[in-house]
Amino acid sequence: MAIDFEASCLPRHGRSFPIEVGIAGGGIARSWIIRPHAAWAGWDWTAEAEALHGLSRARIEAEGEPADVVLAQLAAAVAGCRVVADSVIDQYWLQTLADTQAVVAPFAIDHVSLLLDEWGADEPRIAAAMAHADALHSARHRAVADALWLSGLIEALSGAARPLQASPVIARVA
């Protein structure tokens, strides 16, 4: 299962918190906008990050779901799956979300490089998988879109390539 987080800023710009999380794989695609938790009051927000993901602070405050709800639904959605991200910082944002409930993150996130090593993927195979993912999912920088892209890459690398589209019933991509 691929996962991706969008955040209030990049850590190099200050304390960042997760604002959206998306998952894709195994025939599903879903995302959650995360309402800022009270524990994140005063944490940083950058115009650079907002321009990248397109989510305003006002929108996440209005449309976001509480951190505890997102954490519980996310954990249930990935239960029993290996969860993979293309950024090591996603584990930080998962733990930041879990910290709002004073718990350890309910699952670990592997970096996609572990799969590349496990599968012995060479440069041409990786390039072909990236081209496949790019062809299926060119829109980026929203959590479900990035998770769909990574899922496409993983499927191509594993030999199980098949188009995976976000279902309008279960995906929040707006």
C-alpha cells in the first residue's frame, strides 16, 4: 500500500504538521484532509508548501477531519498491508499524527528503496516503472495523487501493473 503525506511546511522551514494523507494500492485510493490539532498551535505554515499542495490553512481547518479520526481510519485502511512511501519524512508525519493521541504510530512506513533493493531493480527497470507511473498519474502534490503515482510505480516494478484510479466514492481529491 502506497502512502503520502502533505504538510504545513518542509521541516527545514520549521515545525511542520501533516495536513493531508493519502493511500493507494490493492484496488483502493483514499485521502483525508487533517484538521490542525490543538497541539500544533504555533507550528509553522509556509506559502511555499501551500503553493505546492494547493490547500489553504482555512480550507484544512474547515474541511479537515480530527486527527484521532484520521489516525483510526488510516490504521484500519492499511491493516495487514506493507505500507511504502517515497519519502522518509512520511514516518515523521505519521508519528506527529499519532502523538496527538499519545500513542506510537500504529504501523511502520518502509521507503520504496527497500522494495527496489528486494526486487533487484536496476536503472532501466526503475526508469520504465517511473514512466509507467507518470503516464497513469501525472497530477502530483496532493496526497492521494502522489500515493496513486507511487502505487503505479510499485505495481510496474512488481510486474502487477494495472491502472489504479481514485474512486470518486472513496477518494477525497478536491
